[in-house]
Amino acid sequence: MNEVTIKVEGMSCGGCVANVTGVLKALSGVSEAQVSLADASATVRYDPATVSVEALRAAVENAGFDAPA
């Protein structure tokens, strides 16, 4: 398992945190996702053979948030 911290912009409340957490955890290969409103970030443990960092960022962006590289 690898771990990456992704910057997540546009979150403003606990509902946003729950939304981002849900879309990340729904991805195949993601074992854990911890999203912080205060830090504007998501720390994700994932299997790099199953899912890429680019796919993690795309999932966040598809949920309506920004995930700049």
C-alpha cells in the first residue's frame, strides 16, 4: 500500500468532507481515506497496482472540488 496526500480545494463544511471521503473510498484499490477540512487535504492509502494518484484526483474533481497537482 502507498499513501498520498492530495490538496482538496473548495470544501466548506462537514458535508463536503463526507462527500470527498465517500468518492475516494468507493474507488477500487483504496483502503483508507482521511479528509481534513482544516488542512484542505485528503490522505489516502491505496494500492498503486489498482488505482493511480491521477484517478484519485479525478474522483475528487468529478465530485465538484479542485485537486491541483
